[in-house]
Amino acid sequence: MKLQSRNKINTTFNMSSLSDVIFLLLIFFMLTSQLVSPNAIKILTPKASGQTRAPKTVVVSVTEDLSYFVDTKEVTYSQLRYEIKNTVESYKKKYSIPDPAVVLRVDSRLNVQDLVDVMKLGTEIKVRMILETKPE
């Protein structure tokens, strides 16, 4: 004699609640990624109409009071050449890039001669330098 159970187990899975949660997480991460500033050093950059983007770049920042930063490490002007060269070499090894670019983040209120001095260091150690600007 075969007995039938009265409680049948439903083996289907409703994906609508899971898709709602994933959609909300996606919106959350998209909004928070726009709010995060990738550069911690506050500088007023000059404005320009064209934009150049280079992945895996070394960032050299110069503030209005002539504080020099390579990525986020503060250095003096006399150490700047050595630090740029070492950072570029480490990026070559770490990311397997033959010629990583150096992005210059210079305060717009800075004297032009100070910008030229930093760019001259780049030509002496033979690295490509890109001046960061804000879109107009």
C-alpha cells in the first residue's frame, strides 16, 4: 500500500526578490563610485577643452605653496627627480607598461616657471608628462 504525503514541497525559486536586491546594490555602488575622489590632494587645475586619459599613470602634484607630491607621498624639490624616476621604474615592473606616463596636477595659481621646472625634470629623466586640466 502506497501512502501519499499531504505536504508537497515546492522546488521552484522566485528570482524577483534577488534581482531587486542586486539592482539596488548596483545603483548604490554606481552612486558611491561617483562621489569618491581619486585624488586626495586638493588643487585647482587649469581648464581646457580636450582631455587625455592614460591608464596606470604616476601622478605628480604641486600645490600653491610649492609642496610636491609623487602619487600621495610628499617630497622636496631636490628629491623630486629621484622619486619620479623610482616610481616610474616600479610602475614599469608592476604593471608591465614600457612607458608609463606622468600626470602633472599643478595648481592654476602657481607661477608658470615652477611648472616649467617640474616639466624640465621629466625631460631630463626621459618620461612622458601630461598636464591635467579640468573640462571647461
